[in-house]
Amino acid sequence: MDALLAGGILALTLVCILIRPRDVGEAWWAVLGGVVVLALGLVPIGDVWNIVWDVHDALFLLLGMMALSAAADRAGFFDFAASLADRAGAGSVRRLYVMVFLVGTVVTAVLSLDATAIVLTPIVYGMVVRLRLRPLPFVFACTYTANTASLFLPVSNLTNLLAYNAFDINFIRFGVVMFLPATFAVAANLLVFLVLFRGDLVGGYSEDRFFEAENPAFFRLAAGGVVGVLVAFFAAPILGVPIGLMALVGGAVVVLAACIFGWVSFRAVSSEISWGLFALVIGLFVVVRGAEDAGLTSVVGNAFAKAGEGSGFLEILGVAVGAALGSNLVNNVPMAVMSINSIAPLLESGEASVSVVYATLIGTNVGPNLTIVGSLATLIWLSIVRDRGVEVNAKDYLKIGAVATPFILLAAVFGLWLSLGLSF
């Protein structure tokens, strides 16, 4: 009975998050689902603190990176990145498209997919409108690089952070193992899009005026903060310091310095932080914990157990495809949570190897490109582009996703298979 009840609450919560009845925000539905789970006793109230503590480093990192991204946006850092793409395009639309892909990849890898979806998308849209180019291919580049390029580092995606914290994966080791899968995925993504949008990527354009910072000192502070935090991420494992704490301190230092010098107000930075995301994550975790305690994740665990210790191409592909399909059914964050909690006991017992973790992340990061509901970043992106008059419905997105996602997923799996076969 509990399993049926917990499953129903999970399904209803996810549906409400995705369709947003009465235009109520996603976070409210996640919190409501969590409250219902607690009220029905499916999860003891005392466990909420344990759930929050389990993901506190990920929450610290989200807060730190969102604060840093907000300050960097105010300083013109993202405008600078778009200007570099414009200049590097040298008047060629196709070359500009490649540059936008590269910028989206770097921003996602370093600052997370949310920075690409929330901040870079409107900047790229504004750039192509000024250049009188068709926006659709370029905004699609933003949402796809947000998901695809999030394979590079633990900080690139919340799903990576969850696995990174749960399995105590070394930061550098993660980056080394995922470098080939991420590179192959981005390359495959770019090639597929160059073919799909070939009719819109012909001809040339007149170059825009090169970026000039309104406040050079603020710009240098923001750029230095971004670089400093990235360096800190690589130093964190050596120093034994959590990367979430590094991000939180780095973001706080940049914001505090900018506020002291009067370059930005704390209220302005605070207004650009998606506070609802924290409530969304915690609420979802409570709902998913209720489903787990009721035994609904046993199906996921059995599937991973069948994958076993193998790191063969077909085994990796099977796990990645399963995680990808699950992400498009229940969204990638809940899928990642259920997967991680199902994998943990299998790793402890030796029934599965860490290759299953990396394969799962390919599925939960790249897989959501298939539909508009697979990733929260995609839903945010969709809202942004629609506000700017670019109409993309679920059917249109699926047409692109059905063609592009299998190639990208296959390329990433091939890259992981090669990576796991190498000795580092």
C-alpha cells in the first residue's frame, strides 16, 4: 500500500512540476509533494535534516556558482564571451555557430548548465537578432550544450555533483574519465546540428562592435573570480576541501567586493539567484526518499545489478540508454537520485563497478536532450526563448531530439568505453 501511495505522490509531483498547473512554479509543487510525504509518515520528519546534509555540498556549490554567475553577468562577462564568438566568426554564419557552441560548452563546463540556460541564452539571442540571423539554431545550441557539455566536470551539472558526493569521486579523476565522453558528445552534437540547420547557417554577417566593459575593474574582478574558482576546484581534492565550500567562498568574495566598491547591490545579485531551485531540490529529494523507502527503486537496482561489473561497450550503452529513458519519464534529477541510491549498495557488495556511475551520468545528462521535460535546464530555457517570441513546442523539440540525441548518446558511450579502457 505504501509503495502505491509513494509512487502516486512521486508521479503526481513530477507531472505538476513539468506542466505547472495554474502557472504555479516548480518549486512549490516539489515542496507540496515533500510536505504530503512527511504528513503521511512515508518519511520521518527527523530524516529531512539528514537528506539536506547528504546534499549540502551540492547546495553550497549551486549557491556559490549562481552568485558568481550573477556578478559576472552584471560585469559583462557573458557579453564578452558572446563578443568573442562574434569576432571569431569573422563574418561567417557557420563559423559563428561553431563559436557559439564552443562558448556554450566552456560556460557549461566551468559555471554549470544553469548559467548557459539562464544567462547565455538571452545574450546569444540578442546577438543573433542584432546580426539579423535566424535565432532558432543558435538558441538550440544553447540548450543542447547546456545538457551535453555538462559531462565535463562535477560542477557542470547537479546530477554530477550528486554522484560525486555520494561515491567520493576524485575531482581530477572525474574530469579525466569524462573528458573523452564529453568531447565526443559535444563534437557529435555540433556535427548533427550543422546538418540539421544547414539551410540557416549559410552566408555572412556584419561583425558587431567588439565588447568594451563599462566598468573594467568590475569586469577584471568577475573574470578573476571565475578563473580563481575553477583553479580552486582542481586544488580542492589535494587540500581535502569540499568543492561546494570553494564555490561558496569564491562567489561570496566576488559579490562582497563588488558590493563594497558599489559596483552592484546585494539585492541585485540576490534577485538573480534561483532560490526556488533549493526548495525544488530538497522537496524532490524528500519525495524520492519516500519512494525509495517504499521499495520502488528496487526495479532500478535490479537493472543496474544486471549490468554488473562489466565496462563493455554494450553494457555501458544499456545503462546509459536506460538512464536516458528514465530521465525523460521522470526528469533527470529524480532519475539521478534513484539511480545513485540504487547503485550504492551494488558498489559496496561488488556487484557493480564505478563504470555504471559514469554510464548513468551520460544517460541523465545527454538523455534529457530528447524532450523538453527531460531536464529542468531545458524547461528554463524554453521559458526564456518563448518570452522572446521564439515558439518551440514539445513536438518541434522532439523532432530535433529524436534525430540528435541517439547520435550524441552513442558518441558519449563510445568515448566512455575508450576512456575506461585507458590507463591514467
